[in-house]
Amino acid sequence: MIRSLQHVALNVPDLKAGHAFYTAMGLESHVENGSVVLRCPGRAQDQVRLIHGPRKSLAWVGWGTREGDLPFLLDHLASHGVALREAPPHAPAGGLWLADPDGVLLNIRAAEPAEQTRPAVEINNPGTHYHRVARRGAPHRQVEAKPRKLGHLLKFSTDVNRDVRFYTEVLGMKLSDRIGADMVAFLRCGGDSDHHTLALAASEAPGLHHLSWEMGNLDQLQLCAERLIAAGYKDGWGVGRHIYGSNYFHYVRDPWMGLNELFWDIDFIPEESPWQVEVAEAGPDSLYQWATVPPPEDFLTNYERLQ
């Protein structure tokens, strides 16, 4: 089964523009096999790989599983008629390659999620032990506000229910919640997992809606968003709090109108917990608990389809 999100590879028409956006966000980069590879500071795990291509698109998604699960996964894929694929150019060596029902390439390899070595932000909560004593909590505006990990992605699907069946029945993910019968679905990894590591939204064509980056606290979330906007990148939506996942959010658009979500405080679901799937009424009110403004009209627009 899929147990962790490892990295996402993107085709982009301008590597310099992509590099500038993600380094402005705070990621660290190096060049490997002609691609720009980006990591979160303090985390020894590739998170985004930028590959030169004619237009912005999702190249592949890398997932991790246990070494002992790979033989079972091979048999399981064969029993469901899922063919293995060749690794694409610029891909790291190893793992199994296959495609989901929308044709998005997946790489599944034996890999554990890397730990974040930067210390957690100390927060004082009423009624509990105070983690920050005799020190001011409000940060300087120039505080280091950089992502700690790639938490999830939301991709567009031409058939959300078909993709839910594939990712749950074939790859062992679990359904956490839905919006509408076929509008949006939130899936988590097998084992202990954030509320969602993959979300699916209905569209007429495949594509990437957003990548989501975990921040250290709400201050860092907002300060990072403000810095990106001050650098000339388009504000997407926020700040606010989601209902499904419960995370605080602020979205900023990349140079090709794709969204990147900065988030903090997402629901966590242990493997054996009795989580109940909720199906919300389809509509914009199900996208957020509160926000400074309602979602923009183009929030669920598939800009990759319009290129």
C-alpha cells in the first residue's frame, strides 16, 4: 500500500521561472540530470522536481511504501490488470512505474518519509503546559518562514469516483471525506496519515490543482504568503481554515496560474482509528470554515486545460 508522499515532478516551460518561485517560497535547490530538484530546509527528501517541457503539467507523483510490500504490490497490480511502465526521462532510478486511470504516472518505491530536523514552533495553549515562557511569541516580520514538508497534492480527475476506487482498491489508500457525490474526494495514505495526502477534484481534463506545503505555525504561513505576493506572485485565496482537513491555509499562484497552498494544523488519522467519512453538500461553502474572503470564482479552474 501507499504509505507516504515522496515528491511531485512537474513539467514547466521555463525552469528559471519555476526555480525563482520555489526558492522565493523558501525551498533549497540543486540540479540533477537536467532537472531542478527542490527540498524543504531541514528535510532530506526531494519534494519537487522541475523538468523542462512545452507547458506546465504534472509529470509524475512519487510515493513510498515498505520494502516488504513491493512483492505484494506487484501481484496486486497484476491481478487488477495494471501494467507496469518504463521510467520517463529525468526520473530517479528505482521503484515501480505505472499510470493511474487519468494517465498520470506514478512511481512507487521502498522509502520512508524523512524527518524534519528544524525544531517545532513553541505554542502556548490555555489549559496545557506552556511551551514558551517569558519570551515574546509574535515574530519579527523577517522570521524564517519556510515550508517544512510537502504535505499533499490535489489533482484534477475526469472521473473522481473511478480514481477513488483505483487509489483505494489497488493502491491501498483510504477515503477520508468527500464534497458532493463526485466533486471532490480526500484520500490518505495507508498507515498513520495526515487527513489527506491526495485529493481529487472533478474536471474535464487531468491536471494539477495545487501542491500543499506545511508551515511551522500560522504566523509563518501568512508571512510566507505575504512575501510571495510582495515578490509579484498572484494571491490565490486566504487566509482561512478548511473544513475537511481542518488546516489553516493561504494559496498563492505560481507563474502558470497553478496554486501552492501554505498550510498549518491538519487533522491526523492513525491507522486503526474509527474515522467516519463525511459527505458534504457540493458548493463553495464546503471548501472553507472561515476565510478573509470567499473562494474566488476561478479557484477550481483547471488552468492546465486552458494552456
